Amino acid sequence: MKKISYIVLFSLIAFFSCKKDNYDAPTSRLSGRVLYQNQAVGVRSDGVQLELWQRGYSLFTKIPVFVAQDGTFSATLFDGDYKLVRLRGNGPWLDNPDSIAVKVSGNTQVDVPVVPHFNLSNVSFNKAGNTVTATFTVQQVTSTSVLERVNLYLGTTMIVDNTRQDASAEKLASDIVIGQSGSITVNIPAALASRNFMYARLAVKTNGVGEALFSAPQRIEFK
Amino acid sequence: MKNIKIYIGLIICTITFSACKKDFLEREPQSIVVEDQVYGDPKLIEGVLANLYNRIPTDASLTNRWTEHTAYDDAVWSGSGNAGDEYRNNIISYPVDRWRLWDYGFIRDVNLGIEGVQKSAKLTAQQKAQFNAEFRFLRAYDYFEMVKRMGGVPLVTTPLVYDYSGDATNLQLPRSKEVDVYDFIATELDAIVNNIENNGSTSRANKYAVLALKCRAMLYAGSLAKYNNQMASPITLPGGEVGIPAQRASDFYNKALDAAKQVMAGPYSLYKSNAANLGENFYEALTKKTGNPELILIQDFLQSKGFKHGFSYDNIARSLREDNLASSAIAPTLNLVEKYEYLDGTAGNLKTRNVDNSDYVYYTNTQDIFANKDARLYGTIIYPGTSFRNTPVNIQAGVALWNGTTYQIIEGDLGAKYTDGKLLTGLDGPQRSALDLSNTGFYLRKFIDNTPLASTRTRGTDIAWIRFRLGEVYLNAAEAAFELGQTASALSYINTLRERAGFGANSLSALTIDRIRNERRVELAFEDHRVWDLARWRIADKVWNGSTSNPDAMLYALYPYRVVRPGDAARNDKYIFIKQVAPRFKTPRFYQIANYYSSIDQAVLNNNPKIIRNPFH
């Protein structure tokens, strides 16, 4: 009996003592999209980063916000004033050193406009036999940028990019006419040919820029 | 009675307090050595130097970050899977702070040492000059380690002292230009080369270690000047903190070649004591410390004094281990094995399938597939059919059972017998998912100690980590000469090295940059060169492009199988080999453009507004 009362006593102390000096977790959600001409810009998953900075506290360090492959991003934050910075040399778009002032108060939406080097349009995928063919048009958005290549990736999951893929094909800039329709064909790996479906995605890579701009992944039915 | 006690107490108090009175607060410290004592005694200064030598940064040595040997393309992590070690087989992309180094604690200790020696009243002028030179060598070495990771860093050459005025701006130094850091290293090394003495020492730097460091640093600067500017869009910062002007390339290459020539004219020679067995000879060249004329500067250990390490414990071949728990952590890849050429000069790809790819090639013994290869393969890697510590290793993945139309692969436990009474799976594997067992079919030989009990934790090993050896200087000379258009002398340097590996005299008559690069890879494997070489040639982002379809970014294994095909005497009990992606390896290597220079810590940027960030992060 005595033991039990001790246990009750200690557990009371243990549960109550935590309450006082703990902060609540942040609850406000900042979310948004990276936009060009009102379209979200597709990127590599886990590759492209935006930075959030908040001044006025002794700890001054960035909060990295990774852009999802469909061009959206989100972060759970405390309410307050933040600066959103487009990390230079990071995404498949032109550097823009201007920061965006963000006032987070409850759930907040913010869109980040960017100017890509190249864009993809009229993207379509077509399966024929053991190959998948993509047709596309590369559009030059920034006149000074130099095209490097266009890649077609096939993957078994919806997350498809240059690092997560099961088959790929590439076309170098010398074989691509900017502004005109082109196509790439990739062979479906024999081991995956019996699947019911795969996802396909196109990427356009600019010379000297680490990350490529991607089209939306598209599910291709095999059966 | 009571009074007597009080009196005694009073007397004791009086004695105690009066005895202490005089110098109570002024004593010589018993447990620390003060600055004047250190810099008044050459032995103590050597202690300071020994501490600094041990702190020279490496990306992966035998003791510091040794596990990172498996983070590139020469080896797969095959050790235990706990404590997060397995992540090395699954690196999505290298983090941008992976190689971050902001080593100003080291620089400050060196600068304090230089100042202390300078002020010392007890040292002779000659001692002062020598210690000064040795401290500056260490500082130049550390700046080289920083500049190759971070680009230009602030050059601090005196101890920075805060004056408590509330204003620290005079301590906030901007980053120097990348090219200026390399020039600083060259000038410093030129200034000390004739004062440093330590002749004949391998654990302390002498004249030739200074020249070997200069040679390496200048080669890096030259290749950065050349290859960075050949990129589609060179990596630069407007202030020159990153990016070396292209016109400096030949100047740097000339300095590298010049320094290399001076080292090669010195008292060193390539280790060739074991001419009867060139493979063992190469192993000895890397592991013998006495009577080895090739070593220029090493991080030495001494087992008998307890200064030892466990590199052999962690990486010994499985069946040869003398302790329990660990072994086999670094398993060399087929990628590396195939880079060792055949002695007739053909490319080193192993012949597992016949010419028209219709059937396997059948070998009588497992080692036959490696016949007539570069002797450095034997010296670096334990492959099937070879021995270590005079004990044969037992590498066999399983049996290949002929079912009439195709082979059925059967694998079993270590040492298990197949139904025909012969071996199924060797005591050394490989197995697909076992821990502490090779995942690739190969084990590491280089730097593993073959002394009995060296792979136990209690005894340990004192194999030295090689910072500079003559073999590297030959390769540096060859690369610098080739880049300068002096192909004939480049050929003679490369051919000298290849002769030791079993190739005939003058085995090469034509040279390409790719040949030199391959030679560096096979000669200097596991000596902390690979990632830096790829980075300074600016090809790391292409070789390791993160694509599963790129054979350079994927790591491969070679699994040997014994054929069970009764009635076919030409094939039964012979061995076939299957190349495949190493089963524990999951994600292709991905070196991003942002990895060429590591990011600077935000705390550094916050403390010093004059520091600017590196490109891409």
C-alpha cells in the first residue's frame, strides 16, 4: 500500500513538473508554390531548397525548406516575420537576390515567383511495345542560358527524377531544336516490363546549373 | 581537561597558519606546464608539434573517419549495420557541408607556437629557425586542407588577441582569394625548406616532405586553374574567393613539376626489396616502416607504447579474424578491381563471359580470372584464391547447378557443404546481406597488418598512415609534365612506377590524361586521394552523377560460383563469376555541383560579416 502511494506521488510530480517550462510546438503552417506563369515548377525531390530567416533572436540560422517535386513547399513555424530567400545557384531558375517578406500568422500561403532558364511544354508520353516515347517542346525563357540536355526517366513510384529512376534516356542539346517538338524514346527494362504501370517524367537541364526542371510525373498504364 | 584541548587546538592553528603565510598564493603549478616552460624546452616543444602532427586533417585515414573510405567508389560498407554505418551504401547525395573544414583552432595553436618560439630566451638561433619552420609547415598543410575544401579562407598568420574593447571588427578578416591561398602555401614552403632539417625522419617533416606538400598543392592549383575554367559555367565568386584564373595554370604546373623533380633527386627510391613477388612487394611498400626508402612523411604508431589503432581489427578478412564482432568493413568494389590493367597493357575488365556472350568463361581455380594483372591489385586487394598472413582466404558465393537449360544459383551458410560433399559457400562469403562479411567478393589488403594478433582489439596494430610517399610524387610529376606538354618525361615517370607493378620497361609509349588518372586511382587507392582528384579535375559531378544507369556511379560485386554439372568434364567443378551491383549498395553516388566547395557554417557567417558564402549554398 505504501509502495503504491509512493508511485502515485512520484508520478504526480513527474507529470506536473514537465508542464511549466516547456514551449508549445509551432502550429502555424506556411505553404506555397514555386511559380512561373502561374504554373508550379517541377523539380527533383529533396534537391531544391528555399531558406527562411528570422531576425531578432540570438540564434540566427536558416530554416531550410525543401521544395517537393511538384513545386510545392511547406513548413510548420511559430507566428512571426520571416524573410524567404531563393537560395542562389540552387534551383533550375535565375538567381534572384531579393528576399520575400513573409508574415506568418496562423496558416499562411505564399507563392514564390521564379524565372526558369528553360521550360517544357506540350509534354506527352506514349507506350508502344517495350518502349516509352515522350514528345515535348523546349522553350527558352532566359535568352542567355545554354541548353545542355533533356532526359526521360521511368520509375516504379510517383517520385521520379535523376536519382530515383529505373530507366533513362537522354538527348543532348545538339539534337534538340528549341521551340519545336522533339521526342525521346526509352526502353522499358526487361525486369519491369511485366508491371501494370510505371511513371514517366521529363527533365530539361541547363549548362552549369546543378538542378534540372521537370515535367509532372505521369502514370503510364502497361496493361 | 577542557582547557588543554583548547590550548592544543590553538597551538595547531598557530602552526598551520603561520607556516603557510609567506608564499601561500604564489606557487608553481603542479599539474600544468606554463608557456615559458614549454617554449624553454625543446622536448616540450616537440610535444606541442606531436599534438599538431596528429591533428592534420584527413578525409579518411586509418584512424580519423576511416569508415569514409566506403563513401566513394572504391569500397562498399560491409561491416556492421548498426550505429548508422549502413548509410554509406545509401547516400542520396553528398551533403553540402560534408567536407566543411574551418580549422582555426589548429591555425591559432600554430601561431601561438611560432610566437612562443620567437620570444623564447632559452633556445639557440638554430633551434628557433627549425621549430619556426616546422610550425609553418604544419600551418601551410592545414591551409591546403582548408582551401581544397572551402576555396579561399582568411589567412591568419599571427595569434588574434581580443582587447576587451567591445569592438571585435579588427579580428574579423575577409576571405582571401583562392589563388592567394595557394600562393601563400608556395611562398611559406619556399621560405622554410632549408631550415626544417629533421633529415632522415619520416614522422617529422623534412625538406622533402615540404617539397612533396608543395608539389601536391601546386598540382591541385594548376588543375583547378585549368579544369574549373573548362566547365560549362566555371564555379567562381566575383571577389576571387573561389576560382583561379586560367592563365595561372602553367605557372602552378611548373612549380609542381619543379618540386617533384627535387624530391625525386633526393635520397628516396621506390620500394623494391621483394623482387620475387611484386604483389607482396607493393603491400610491403605501404606497410613496412623500417628500411622502406619510399616513405616521406607518415603518421606513425607504436604498438609497444600503446599508441595503436584498430584498422586491422575492423577490416581483416572474415575467416582470418582473431577477435569477435567486427571484420570486413571496407570491401573493395569490382569497379576498382577492374581498373587494374592486364600486364599486356589491355584494359582490366574481367572476362566472365565468352566473346559472343553466349556462355560463362570457366576457370579451373578462382584466382585464374585475375591472372596476369597489375601486381598492385594483389598488393591492394585480397581477391579469391589468394592468401593473407600465409593463410588462404576462402571466397566462394555458392554453386551453380546446371538444370539442363540454365544455371540455378544455390547459396548457403559460411563453410557449408553442398550435397556432393564439396564446398557450397566459402568461409569468407560473399553473402548478399550478411554483416561483417564482404559484400563484393573482395577484401582489403593495403594497410592491413599481417602480424599475428594485430587484428585483435587488445593488441591492435601500428601500421602507419602515409601522408606522402615517393610513388605519389612520381604521379604528380607525370601529371604536371603531361599538362605542360612534356609528354616524354611524363611517360618516363609513369613507366617507372608501372615497372614496379610488373609491367615491362617502357610499357607505355603514348599517354592520355585518362591513363594518368587511372594510374593515380590504382596506385593511390585508399590513400585519401580519390575524391580530391575527381574534384580538382572537375569530373566528380559527371563520374558520380547519381544515375542508376551510370556504371561509375553504381558499385559492383563479383560473386564466384562452383559449377555442378555432372557429365560435362570441361565445366563440372570449374568456377564461373557473376558481376552484379553489390547487394547492400542501394543508391548511386551523387556528387552535386554544390559539393565542389563546402558550405561555410552559419555561425561563422554570423560572427564575421566580411565572410561571403560559397556558390550554390
